[in-house]
Amino acid sequence: MNDRDELVLQVSSLSKTFPGQQALIDVELKVRVGEVHALVGQNGSGKSTLIKILSGYHQADAESVILFNGEPLIHQKGIAFVHQDLALVPTLNSIENMALGHSYRLTRTGSINWRQQHDLTRSGIQEFGADFDLRVPVAQLSGLQRTILAMARAMGSVEGIERSLLVLDEPTASLPKSEVALLMDSIRRLSARGAGVLYVSHHLGEVFDVCDRVTVLRDGRSITTTNVKEIKYPQLVKLIVGHSLNEQSSEHAALSTEQVMKVDNLAGGSVIDLSFDVRKGEIVGLAGLMGSGREQVLKLLFGAIGTTGGRVHVDGRPLRLGSPKVAIDNGVALVPAERKEHGIFANCSVQHNISLPNLRPLLRRLVLSQSREYQVVQQWVERMDLHPANQMVNAGLLSGGNQQKVVLARWMGIDLKVLLLDEPTQGVDVGAKSAIHELLVEAAKEGLSIVVASSDAAELAAICDRVIVIHDGRLGSIISRDGLSGERIVNECVSSSADEMRDQ
Amino acid sequence: MNRWRSALSIRNISAIYVWFALFALFAVWVPETFLTLGTLRSVLGSNSITTLAALAVVVPLAAGAFDLSVGQVIGASSVTIAWAMSIGWTWEMASLLGLLIGMVAGLLSATAVRLGVNSFIATLGISSIVAAYTNFRSKQQQVTITDKGFRDVFLRNFLGLPRSIYITLIVAIVLWYVLTKRPFGRQIYSTGGNADAARLAGVRTHLVIFISLLISAGLAGLAGVMNAGRSGVGSPTVGPSYLIPAFAAAFLGSTQLRKGEFNVWGTVISVYVLATGVKGLQLAGAEAYITDIFSGAALLLAVLISSWERGKFKFRRPNVLAERSASRGAAE
């Protein structure tokens, strides 16, 4: 069979030179009709530059070739994009969002033909096997429903084109694990009908779940393209990183019995009644399905959101809940899940981002000492291995992984007792992820107590001494170090809810 | 060497170069009136009030809040002083009362904001209430101040320049110190940069905004004292004319020296750049209404430039989605 006939997208000798930097060098990428093709690589590997060339934002260098169904690509015609943030307007309903960027169908009197728009939207989402109320504001939909709506809208823009290509950029970044599998089904449905899908993700698990072939980018070059079936997870990680990752060794120091934090009957949000304790130098994981309360426990402990009940003791002293300032003064800090919204000051320098909660020691008489601040922050820039290693750049210019390191550095310099981390490696590339894990394990060895809430079971299994599974706002089960594994955590999360259903 | 070059670059202090250009323009256009010591003194002196008003709005702006009541508070303060002196108070006590009126207005705005009213709306509402007080207190008449000692505090020359300039200079230095050299300054900027993140980093953001509005109203009260002293009347209509120039200077100032941050010296420079333009136009025979056009246009232009520099404004818009991915791409 002619190779060219079955390719939706053929990219060859693609290069992109920015002033002073070559972002892409001789990249090859071939997406076949009806396949889900993964594009993976660390931040800075050139993934986003490649996507931006496909979407027409950047112009590729002259010798590059991009063929779409065998023809040179013109005005992105036939390629549909769904970006990580989905670009939906939360206050509008699904029908209105579907029509954004397109024209409305009108009735004979010139008013919008809502019936037709409704049917159009419905058939759009049904192609992905979904059916939900289209008249509620998008903000009230689940993450999965929103993602499907965004995909349906994107596919609407390439309607009538026989062999189209859907580019999905981190589609599961804001999805709870439980919904990811459902999204995978929807994507397979689409490819089964002959469209090509280019799937960009940090989550290698998904690549193995849904993708047929995978192309690895590293340092601006396409390293390899291979069938997913013919490669194993560790091999793929090795290809992405360029060297094999030290998965966290299980040599955990013998745990101290000294209790640092004690939580009794915590309540607030969807947390109904939760009690647990954290010992010195221990890494405690919090697992649970979306909506179990897992997402809120840390915010409650830190005072970011209000509690309706519960007592917390730190080092035996009661902690007044409800104020982040009070929590910090008592040695409790939070690395929030929403890095951009709650963690980083994008328009401030890395220096100011890191030193903010710890300015008092930088005072020389009555003035903040610039040289002292520089020195203190520089230590963290080096220890965290920040890129770029320049504390004067605005934090907004850093990659997700480096921003997360900045937020971590902010707290590591303080005399902390308990560090709370919410989804610490969400949207962070593989390399930075393992660096952050190492850092946490290191800090715990030095006596810091850590609580990690994560939807990534493998992450919890890799670094935790103990995992607390939350179910419907209450303690589900506790998994101790022996017998801790990703599968075990997922099973506990799911099975406890199944048990509950049976009881009712 | 490099440091000096970047410090003196057009991108860093464009306003200074505009200032030179304006100065040269009017020096050639109306040399006999523009290039006099009297003009210099009058521009420097009268704009020490505008500078106070501009610094007053800079503090809450840096914390992410608007204070639209600054103009009316200046009027209320000046009318209160004139009234108090007309019933026999000493100028010292009258000035304290003027400042107090400012602080009361600030306390009301700050409380409304603390209770959850948007600062834009809260200070707009308080502004209207303050205007009512001003009209009640002045019976909508100008109240003349006869105390020579009071006027001398601001008008007498020291080292050849009116004393009001030195008062403003001291205020500017203190604010600069607080905003850049004290932890509280960092807390103000972090609150303005990302209030949620600041709160989670242990900054008491509500308190920061509360205090910034108090500082703003206090400075507006001081501007009112200075206005009464320099003009010799408590006028119910003078206050609002300071509002637009103050915001224009604050936004223009945010494009100078410390890119994208509201800052003291950029604001001070901007006040005088704008004032030079206005004065030159007046001397060249422009109608009085030109001043308002100039201030309004300067405000719009300043905001445009500052949003441009923060990268929110782009000429090229190839595709909304591509742009979204680009803005995120910048983070990768």
C-alpha cells in the first residue's frame, strides 16, 4: 500500500529557529488515518513549538515540509485543536459554547434557531458517545463533559473534511482519574471513524491506554516513532529523559513515633469527618476519587477554605483553623494544586516569589538587604536546579515544573513542621517530577513531615510511607508501607465506593 | 557601564525623553513665557499637589485596588480647613481636621471593601457621599483663607523653590522606602499581583488593601491641606480636577523604571511630564478646555502603553486558539 495514502499528517525535516536558539531540528512526524498518535517529551523538548507550527502561530523554517492528506497544509484547514484550557466560556451553556467562533443558524425571522443549534450540539457530543444536559452553564458540567464539548466544537470546525486531524493538547490535565478512562473511550470512537488524533500528554499511562504509536521528542529532535505495543513504560521514560529515572527507592528510614500533626473530626466542603495523624519525617498520602473530599482536606488544614468542624494539633498545640497566616506561623505550609491561580506571582521575579513569606530575616536595620536576599534565593535556585538559573526573570516565564520548584523553594527556607502538597506534580514534566519527588523524600529524611494529596496513585505509591484513602468525606482505609502499590490504592479508592453502594 | 546604559535606555525612561522633547518644543514655540523662573516655580509648585494625588492612587493600585474618591477627598479636606479657620481655629488644628476628614473617608471606603464591595464601586460611592459633605460644609461657596502664616507654609521659597515641593518630596521618599525597602511593600505588590497566591503565602491581603486605602485617603487629605494653603481658598469644585491627572500619571508611571509595576519615581516623573505639556499649551494660547483633553488622552494612552508592556495587547491576532496556546507556550 502506498505509504502516502494512509497518512493524515506527514511532517518531515521540520526545523524552527528562534533568534539564538533552535527549537526544532529535522523533526519527523507521521500520523496515519484512524490512529491515535502520541507526542511525548519533556517541557522544552519542542512539543509546544511543534503544535504552534501546526496551528499556524509560528512559521516553520523554509526547508520544512508539512503535508496534510498528501497536500501542503493551507491555513490549518482540516486540523482541529483542543488546547489544555479548553477555551470554553463557563457562564454560557453548551449550545452557546458550541456556536462560539461559528455563525448561528437563523430562523426565517432572523432570530437564532435554538432548536437547530441544540440538535447540532447534541449530535456533536453524541459522536463521542456522550449525552448530557446542554442547557446548563458549562461551569456546572463535569471535567469530562467539558472536554467532550470542546472536542465536539473542534470537530465541528473541520466538518465536511473526510480525513481530518484532531490535536489534543494535555486533554486530561484537569480531569479526575476516574473520568480519564471514559475520555479514552471517546477518543477511540473518533479514531475508529477514520480521523487521525495527535495526542500530546505528560501522562504516559494514557499513552499506553489509548495510543497506537508514539513519537518522542527530545531537545528539539524526534528521537523515535514506535508502536506502543512494542515498548515498555521504563523504556519510554528512558527515551524521553535521555537517561533512566531513579524511581524512588523504598529504603525509607525507620519511622519516628513522634506525632507532629493530629487531625480530629475535620469537616468542611465535602469532607464530613476525617481524623488522622502525621508523624515526624513521615510522608502521608491522601487518595480518593474526585468528590471524595480529597481535594479539600489540605485547604481545610491550611485555612485556605473555611471548616465547619474539627480540631488540629501541631506539636501538641492547637492550631486555629481558617487563616493561612496562622497556619504558617505554626509551621504549616501549603503548595496549592492550582499553580497559576494560587501559587505563582507571574509578573514578579523568581526572587520575590521565593522570598515573600520570609522577609523578616532579610532586614538589615530597617531596610531589606538586596545582597542578602540575592544570596539566600540563589542557594535555592541552585539547590532546586531551576531553569533558567536566573532569579531576576519573571516567574511567569518559567515552565510548569520550574514554577512548582519556585513554590516549593518558598517554603523550604522556612522553619516548617508540616508541608502540605496538593497535586504536586500536575502538569509537570517527567524530569521535574522525579526531581520534586527526590526533594520531598530528602526533606522527609531531614525530619519534615509531609502530606501529599494526589490523584496520581503511582506517585503516592512511589513516595509515601502511608496512604490514607478517603471515601465520601470519611476515612476509607489506611494502606501502610508494606503492600503499598498504585494498583492497591486505585482498588481501595474504587472498591470502598462499590461497597457503599451495596450497603445502601 | 551596561547598567547605566539600560538605566538610561528609552524603554526604561521614555517619559524623560518625552519631557526633553516637550521642553524643547515649547522653548522654541513660546520662549519668552515658557523659559522663565516664574513658570518653572509655578509648574513645580502647583503640581506638588497633583503629585500627592497621584501617589495617593499609586498605593492602592499597587495592591490591586482603585481609589476613585481621591478627588472628592481633596475638595472635602480643603473646604473643611477653610471653614474651620473661618470660625477661629488655628491653621495647625484646621489642617489636622482636614487630614482627619480624609482618614474618615478612607476608613469608610476601606471598610466597604473589606465587607466585599469592589473597590471601584466602594470608592465611587464614598466619593459621592464626600461630595455631599463638601457642598454642605461650603454651602457651595468658595471660603477664603486669610491666615498669612498658613499660606507661607506652602508658598514661601526655600532654596529658590516653593516649600510645598519639599513636603511632596518627603512624602515620595517615605512611600518609596515603604514600597521597595520594607516587607510591607512586597506584601502590597504581591497582593496586587495575585491576591489568592498572596493569601496562601501568608499575606493578610484584606489588611493590606485596607491599609493601602487608608494611606491613599490620608495622602488625599494632605493634598487638600496643600491646596487650601497654596490657593488661599477652600473650594468645593477643585477636588475632582485632580483625579484624572493622578490616574494618568500613575499608569504612565507604571511604564517607567520598574516595568509593569506602579512605582513612586515613575509616577513623580510622569506628573511633571504631563504638567509640562499642559503648561506649554496654556502659554501657547490654548483654550482652558485643552487641559482636560490632554489629561484624558494621556490617561488612555498611558493605560494602553502599560497593558501593551504587560503583553496583554497585541497587534497581530492570527487565531484566538493559537494565541492561547502561545500565551501558555511562553510558560513552557
